[in-house]
Amino acid sequence: MKHVARLLPVLLLLAPVVAFPLFALAGVAPAAQTPVVYTANVNAIIHPVSAEYMIETIDRANDAHAAAVVFTLATPGGLVDSTRDIISRMIASKTPVVVFVGPSGARAASAGFLLTIAADVAVMAPGTHIGAAHPVAGAGETMDATMAKKAAEDVAAYARTLAEKRGRNATLADAAVKESRAFTDEEALSASPPLIDFEATSVRDLLNKLDGRTVRRFDGSTIVMHTAGATIVESEMNWRQRVLSAIAHPNITYILFTLGLLGLTVELWNPGAVLPGVAGGICLLLAFFAFQVLPVNYAGILLILFGIMLFVLELKVASYGLLSAGGLIALALGSMILMSSPAPELRVSLNVILPVVLALSVILTFLVRLTIASQRRRPTTGASGMIGELGRATSALEPGSIGRVVAHGEIWRATSPAPVAEGDTVRITAVDGLTLTVRREAAGTPPPAAGDDPTSAGSSQTAVRRSDVPPSEG
């Protein structure tokens, strides 16, 4: 018994090794682990933020040893550099990458076409299309013939390489770039060789059809897919990626840009307000971030700036509204050509432009009117504020001599070009230091209020003497 007790730990360790062949001979296999598939929805322009999101999803799938990672793609295109970053990570991924162009009615144009043909498995939903991958300038400007040809040849060679490595139709891939050709799901599948692997109506349908297929990886190795009944793990953007991705939408970028310009304009009109300047600066910085992604036409930006400048010039030039009208036209035209792209998704919507231009014009016109009104308003403080005010002569004034008047509750030195009798009501016409120039008001003009006259019986104010004339002089 003593020897058996010593051998018991060894027997327990050997039990699984002995039991496994017995289970196999008996036709009973251990329960298989359920495969895991990571999925992500990419319904946006391909830019640094969406590239970061897709790359992080691939990395999560690799770390989890997932059976596959599926990207549901619907995009009008995007930046070539961001597309290359995503494809590089696709090629290096340990987990097979599937691009599913869906749902029905969606498209994967331009950069989306390259992502589709670069995937280990390319699938399209019924009623979708891919292609139209001819490159355009990132800033929306027209490239000269030489640069356009160089860019097209570069992207076409890249597309052919990806298609050949994946066993797809390199000729059609080349035509999608050089000739801007697009292909429906049926055309892509019926081509010889095809551009995609098969069609599917949903992600679950895709996984069922993918199960058991042998997939050829970019390095030439093959893998048999086991995806039927797989557990689907959805990968979502974090809050930072969602915010930055939303900012990169043309309509949001346009609104941020106009709000930024409006905030800085208000700050320049009213220095020290702080809030308009800070908010405007933040909006402009966010808009400039999006300008790196969107096909911005800088002529549109200049027209918008010119329009705002015309509104500002209305302060200085009496144009009877012509400058404001020109500013409104410049704002509207600049807004319409701000985003230069053949794709509607990359242009600012007219439904956004019209309300923003009208609102901006009303606000700027209101600010201009306020500024003009403040400039025309008569001063109420300081020496300039005394001109036009009424006073009372406390001594007789002769031309060339100095007397005294009471105004603003104070006694002042005063001169007059015409004789003024003591007690007459006078109006101030000029201020020179502590000496006022006054003129006699017509008979019947009401005298200054009693509270403004320190010499009146009803005044409780203490007189402040503004005269160097001795009290006995007069």
C-alpha cells in the first residue's frame, strides 16, 4: 500500500494521456472550442481615424486568436496613405481578414475598392458595387496631365499587385483605377477570374458560406476556415475616434469653420470678450484637422474669408449695402465650392449651406449695425460728452474775456464769441482744457436741471470749482 500511495500522483498525471487514445478509438472526441470572429462596421471616409480603428480591430483579433475578422465596408473613398496603412496590416495579420461590402445598396469606391481586393476574402451583398478608384488630388485642386498620369499609374500598379497576389482579376483592377470603372456584385463575381469570392446577404450568412473554404493568404500559405456558428464579437470605435470621425464629415467641418471665423471676428470687434475667441479658435483647429482628410478647395476658403472681410469693410465705407451684398454672394459661392469632389458624400450639402450662410449674414449684419450705431452715438463721458450740454452763466461774458458758467454740477471757466448776461442759459460748443466755449441760447430754452446747478437753491451738491478766476472777478 505504501508503494501504491507513492505511484498515485504519477498515475493521475498519466491518466489523460492514456484516456485520449481510448476516447478516440471509441469514436468520442473532446468538445471542440467555438470559433470567435471579430466584426467592425466601417461606414465612413477612409482617413487616419478610420484607419486607426480598423488596425486596432485587426490587432484585437490577432491577440484573441480569432478565426477571422470581418469588416462591413461602405465608403465613398478616402486617403491613399491611410488605405496603404490598413492594407499593410491586413497583409501582416495572423487572422484572415474578410471585407464585406454591405449592406445591400452600399458601395466601396476608390479606397474602398483597394481594401476589398486586398482582403483575404472579398464578399459583396446583392445590390452593391465597387470600383471608381482613379486618384484625385487631396486638396481638391486639378492636377496637371503629368502628375495625374503618375498618380494613376502608381495606384494602378498597386491594385494589380494586390489582385494578382489574391488570385483576382488584375485587368479589371487596373481598369478601375485608370478608367474609373465600377462593377456590380454580379459583374465582380462573374468575371474571369472574379474580383470577389462570393455573395452574402449578412455577416452570419457570410460566415456560414465561408465555413470549410480554403483561403490563400498573401504569403502563399493556405488555411481552412471554420466559421459556422462562430461567436461574433463586435469591435466599436472609442469615444475619441467617434468624435474625430464625426468632425471629418464635410457638413460638420463646414459648420465648424464658419463658427470659428465668426468667433474670431466677434473677438476682434470686441477685444477681451475671451469666450468668442476661445470657442472660435477651437472650432477652427478642429476644422483644419478635417481639412487634412477632405478634398478642400482653397479658393472656397478664400471666398469665405473675402465675404467676411466685406462685411467688416461695411464699418468703414459708406457703400449703402453693396459691400454686405457682395459679402453674402462671396459666402454662398465659397461655401458651395469649399469641398471639391465628384462624390456627393465628400461635398457640403446645399441644405446646410443655405441656412448657415443666411444665419451668418444676419449675425454679421447685426454686428455691423451695432458697431455703426455705437460710433454714431454721441459721447456721454469725458470732455467730448460735455459738448452740446446746457449750462448757466454765473457771471456776464464778453467777447475776449473769461467768465464763469455752471455745467455738469461744476463751475467752469468760459468764453463766448457773443455777449452773455449773468443767469442766461448757454450751450457748450467746445472744450479746451478747463475752459469752455459757450453760446447764448434763445429765450425760452429751459435752464439746466436744478441738480446740475450747485448754485441753485434746490441743489444739495457741493460745487467743484473748475476756474482759476477769483470769485470777485466778473
